[in-house]
Amino acid sequence: MYAKSNEIDSLKGALQKTTNNRAIARLFIAIGTEFEKSNIDSTFAYYIKALNKAKKENLKLEIADADIVLAKYFIIHFNNYKKAYLYTIDAKNILEKLLLNEKSKKERDKILEKLISVYSGLSVYYSNIGKNDVSVYFIRKCLNLAKIIKNDNLIARSYYNLGHHSLMVGDFPAALNWFLLSLKIREKIDKNNLHELYIGIGDVYSNLKKYSKALEYYTKVFKLGDKNFDANVRSYISIGNIYLRQNDTSKAFEFYTKAEALIGTYHLKRSQVMLYNSLGLYHQQMGKNDLALKYFFKLIKIGEQTQKKEVIAITNLSISSIYEKENKDKLAIQFATSASILAKEISRLDTYWAAEELLSKIYEKQNKHQLALYHYKEYIITRDSIENKENTEKIVKAQMKYEFEKKELIAKAAQDKAKVIALQELNKQKLIRNSFAGFSILIVILSIIIVLNYKKRAKISKALAQKSEELYQQKAVELIKNEQVKSMRNYIKGEENERSRIASELHDGIGGSLSAIKLKLSKIAEEDENEKIEKVIKNVDVLYHDVRSISHNLITPQLKNSIFIEVINNLVNDIKEATSLEITLEYLEEDKINLLSEEIQVTVYRMIQELLKNSIAHSNGTKIEINVTKFEHELNLVIEDNGAGFDTSKKKLGIGLRNLEARTKALGGKLIIDSVIGRGSAFNITIPC
């Protein structure tokens, strides 16, 4: 700690001596980094100072640097991936623009190095929300760029990220391969900074139930020269987990306690997620289900706040297993179903497999044999796919072994070349003697080849015909789908026209009539004061304003010459003024959202309008969150409330939600409804654009 204080004092001294704005911004970041392990408030203060200084002096590269360290700060200390994403996207946009204009190779390499760090952050974010394909895309991008600039450290980092991804999806041989490739490079560069790799390799061996090997790697973390408290916590928890699997609960709890102390001291929120899961499993194993559920529900809350679908899926499965043992089958089915849906969505096959097996067991217990059979089939199919994958890996290993042996044979053949040349003359003599017999055999072989070739051609022709038929059927299905989508779009267009017509009739017809009635009644009231007439006038006035409000909501919003985000903002503000609800609207890539086609804008507007109306009418909640995100060729709309929720497996969709579903399908999109009684509702809509 004393050495750390000296380093900070030295950096502060350098800060006082310089007037160079670029150097000042970088020194702020360096001081913030030194504070990381002792005072996270000071860390944040200096990172923000760096960002503000860089923005004030318009130092683009330093703005990106500050964005990158702030993103890492919010993940490690607050588990806040949303906040980290905003800083990461800002850094990405700055660096990509700088790269386009930079001509110097040296400066381009510097920018690429920082971009790799940004893409690595994005891969973590998309893995966190269950978009594994996007996550791997960014990791591969990092690896390609690292190889272009020949940066071994970043190549090793990319290998580690690929290993971590393989570990998350249960591909343990691939994970170990990537980790070892990374370790081979890292050992040459910095032997004191191998914490994450040792933990990753330990995790692989732990999953393969090679516990002594796993413990060997977890323990190595504590022996490294550089202190990394986040890594120490994860190692303590992982060691505790191994002892828990071996039923040594006292030893397990000892390591969990060590981890908890470090988390409290250094505010390591990311590691806290891992600890809560382990403590939940520990209390479950000790028969203290109430305590276990307490930790699991804390995890669910963290998972929802951070959009970490993997955490939610695994925790839902743990909760379900507790309820199943307590014979609370309804709750067990609810949580197991949620785990299954999420696990399938994010390709966590081991969790999906376990959830389907548990559902099959529960339904069998309830004598619901058809449902039990359905989920048992899903379990078997998934299990077989994992086993087939393992068999494929064995084949690949065998192939690699074969290729290696083949190379050895080639080398040996080169050594024996002299002997072969010496024997060639003798073989010539033998060849002449056997030529006649050989010619006869050749005729037979050619005849066999011709027959086999004919059969093969016939088989290929049959396969091609079958394939053509399949393509024709596929094309027919696509045409039907396209017609259905076209029909839906025409229906929605007609619905909008009908809305406008009804709105006009309400406003001009009924609204005008009510206005005239009010005027006549007011004249009568002037001539003859009567309380009953005054009351009628007030009722007519209320009715008139209701008609105006309904007609206003029915009118298709004018979006052609408007800024779409402002139109949504106005809608949200109108509802906030009319109710006591706390409504927040967040959006990413505002410029791209405003450039969406009018058709998509109208549809999204109607979706938000419908879901807000539904939440106000049925949820009895106090908060509504709206998130609109544009990513590449996709628009994502998420609307979530903290209301009463509903059972999605039982409740039939009302007219409003059926319209929502129809609008989503009309644009080729996908609607996911996630609602649990007592925990609110979330509507996740993805639209290609």
C-alpha cells in the first residue's frame, strides 16, 4: 500500500509540472488506475476528470481512452453493463472515425489497438445479454486486428475471450485449447499477469470433474506477483464450489467467507454474482431452502438489472429444483419453463437440457404423460446433440493424430528413398512378368468402376430430384409467408386509415355535436339558473374532452417531417402528465432510429402507445422503462413495468396484444413476452430494418 501511495504521489507531482493538455488527461487516467485497488471513489473522480479535460480540449483519442476505462470500471465495481455499453459505443464511434482519416501506419496501429479493447468490451456486453453470435463476431474481429498489428498481448487476449465463450456454451475441449494458446503467448510476455487464464483453465477441469487439476490452477492465482483482488475472489469461490461438490461443506464455507470479505472491501460487484450463486447452492445442500431462495432471488434481481440472461436462466433452474423438492409443482414449472426458454435463446445447452429433464420429471409426477413425454424428448435430443458433439471432437482428434503420423511417415519415407531406388530395377523385372495378369485384373476393375459409377450417378440424380422438390416446397412456403406478411401489412395500413376516419368522425361529428349541445345548455343556464343544468353542462364538457382525447390517440402521428425520438418523447410526457407513473425512455443510436422508414416508425409508435395503455390499465405498477436500440440491421424495443404481472401460459392475449403480435409479424419481427405474477411484465420486440 505504501508503494502504491508513492506511485500516486509521483504521478500527482508530474501532473503539477506539466501544462500539456494531452499529458494531463493521460495522467488523470493513470492516477485513477492506481486508485483502483484502494479507493474506487477516487478512481471514478480521476477518470471523470480525464474525460472532462479531453472533451474540453477536444482530444478525441483521450476521450476514447477515458470511455474505455470508465466502461471497465462500471462492470467490475457495479456490474452495470448498460452504463459500460454507453461509454464503449462512444469510444467505438470516435476511434472508427479517427481510423478513416489517419494516414500514418504508426498512428493507425495505435487506434486499432484501442479499437480491439472496445470490440472486446462489446463482445462481453453481447455475451451478457445472450447474443452469442454477435459476441463471437466481435471476438473474431479483435483477433484479426491483433494479428494485423502483430500485437501478441492482444492476440493472447482474443484467444482468452474465445476460450471464455467456448466455456460458457459448454464446449470444454475447445475452451481448453484456446486458453492454452493464450497461456503460451502470455508466459513469454508477462508471467505475473496470468490470473484470468489460470481461472479459465481451472473452470474447464472443474466442469470435466478433474478436481485436483482444477485446484492446482485456482491455487496458482494466489502465487502470482501482481495482486488482482477480483481474480482472488473468483478463485476462492471456485475452490469453495469444488469442496461443496465433494460434500466438504465446512471447507467450502471457509472459502466463500474469504471471498465475501474481499468483495466488501474492494466493492467487487461482478464477483458478487458468482458468490450469491454459490451461497445459494451451499444453503440448498445444507437443507436451508429459505436462505438458498433468498440468495437466488437476489441473483434474479441483479440479472434483470444487468440484462444478464445467463444468470437469470441458471438461477431460475436452481429455484425450480427447490420448489420441485418441496412439491410446489406450479412454481417449479413456472421457473423451469423460464430457464428453458432463456437457455435455448442464449445457447446454454447444459442448462436447457437440465430444465427440460426437470419439467419432464414434474409433469410425470402429475400424471400429465403427454407433456412429460414432450419435455423428455427435448431433453434426449439436446443430450444426444451434446454427445454427438463430443464424438465429433474425438473424430477431429483422431484426424489430427492421423495427420501427425502421416507427416512422420513422409519423413521416414525420405530417409528410405535410397533403398527404394535400389529396389526399382528388381521391381521392373517383376512388373514385366506380371503385366499380363495385371492387365486382366485392370479390365475387371474398370468394369466394376463403370458399374459403380452408373449406380452413383443414378443415386445423385435421385438426390438432386429430391433436393429440387424440397427447394420447390421451401419456395412455396416462403411465397405463402410473404403473402401472409403482405396481407398483414395491408390490414395494418387499412387499420390506420380506419383509425383516422373514426378519429375525424369523433372530432368533427360527435365532438362538434357535443360542443353545440354545451352552447345551447349554457344559454338556457343563463336564462334560468338551475343546478341540474349546470351538472349536465359539466358532464357534457367531460365527455367532450374524452372524445377529443380518444380522437387524438386514434390519429396516425405525423412523422414525415418530425424527429421520431421527439414524437415518442411527447407521447411519454403526455402520459406522465396525465398519470402518477414514473416513465423513463432510453435510446441508443438516436440518429439511426430517426432515419427508420415511416412504416416502422408508425408501427413502433403504436406498439409503445398500446403497451403503455395496457400497463396503465392492468399492471397496477408505479414504474415503466422503455428502451429503443438500433443495432446494425435490427431495431430492439423493450418495455418493462414493475406491476402485478400475469401467467403467460394461461392468460389469453387481448385485442391490444394480438394487434401487437400482428404488427410485429407484419414486419418480420419477433415478440417475446416475459411476465411473472408479482414481478411485473417485459415485452421484448425485435424488428429487422
